Amino acid sequence: MSISVRRSRRRSVKFVRLCTAEALVINRINIIVGTLCWLAQPLVVFECKAAGDFVARVTDTQGVSTANAVVSLHALNFTPPPAADAPRAFMDQRNRRFDPHVLPVRTGTLVNFPNSDEIHHSVYSFSAPKRFKLPLYKDMPAEPLMFDQSGVVTLGCNIHDWMLGYIYVTDTPYFGITDAQGTTRVDALPAGRYEVRLWHSHGETRTSQVSETVQVNDAAEVERNYRLELRAASQDMQPAPSTNSVEDKFGRWSN
Ligand SMILES: [Cu+2]
């Protein structure tokens, strides 16, 4: 046998060994990937498929779209997962108003109260779920406040009597607040049965005005229309006065 033929055969044998080794590695990777996919399958199904959406449209009894209605969905046949970390939220003070006017949060949320105005504010609440008073301040208080009891927390300012805002603390992680068109949507709801509750600061009562059960199915959208009985425009929707003597007094402190 010639030398060139022997070299050629050795190269062929090496090539076949390499191909076999490569195939084995690829095969093992396929097995590992396949096993991981199979193990992850229940998680993927839970995260991506077993969820639906809920859309609420809210009007008053005259059919006028109602903003700032809190819509919350309370699971009836499963327990929602706890929050990994305490959720954070912000209730700003801007142009001598609370912004947003209504802030819905889940129980256990840390809320900051930044002051975006050039003047001082002193935010307080006498509501049972959270009694507090922040001393006169600008910018941002050092620490957020924990809201760990469900209910309506009415906010005021010791300097500006017209300032009125609400923090709606709810036990469920599934909630929304209606926009100017009276609409809100809560996406990616785990499939299941829920009790729907609605709350509005102009409601005849300060508790839920609607209580009905809805079924949310996988990859489906549930739509509901609600009519709320609301009081006539109340004090909290009046525009803030341009200035007053007390504000002038405290305004000087801001320099
Ligand atoms: Cu104020």
C-alpha cells in the first residue's frame, strides 16, 4: 500500500471519529434541552397561556364616562402569589393638587410622597387604614410609608385645605383605575373566578358599589359595563385657588 493511500485512510478514520464525537455531543445537548423544555412546560403554560384580560367601562347613571373609578378583581378559587418585594408607588403633589387624584395600591405597598411644587406641603390622613402626618417638606421625604391595611385612605394637606386625594388599598394584585373615557383593563389575569368590586370617591357609599362574579378563561377577554350612582361634583374636583395668604406665608419658606 502506498504512503499516500495510508495517510488518506488515517484522515478518513479521524474524520469519522470526529463526526461521531460531534454527533454524540449534539445528541446529548438535544436530550438536555429537550428535558429542560419538558420540565419548564408547566411554568410556560402557567405564564403564557392560562391568563385572560378584563376590561371595564364605567359611566354614571346619565351615561357619562367616569374617570378615577377603581376596579379590583378578587380571586375566588385560588390564592394570588405574594409580591416578591414590597411594591412601590408614588403620590405626587403638583400644582397644589394630589397627582394622581386617586392611587390604587396592593396591600403591603410602600408609597412615596414627592413634592413637585416650589412650595411646602404637609400631607396627612386620619383614615383608619393609615393615620400619619408628614411634617412640612419639599422634594421627597426620606422614607416611604407602608400601606399594609386595606381600605380607603383620604389624604389632605395641613397648608392647603382644598387638597384632597385618595389611596385605595386593596388585598388583590389585580386592579385598575378608569381613564377619562371611563375605561380600564387588567391584563394577564390567571384563569379563574373573580369577584369584581368598584369604588369611586363620589359614590353614595365609601365601599364597593358593585359586587359580581366573573369567570376569566385562558386567552379570552371579558368585558363589562358598569353604571355608578355618584354624588354631584364634590369639593375635591374644584380647581385649586391661585394663591392665598397662608400659602404666601409658607411660600417664603421655599426660598
Ligand atoms: Cu399643601
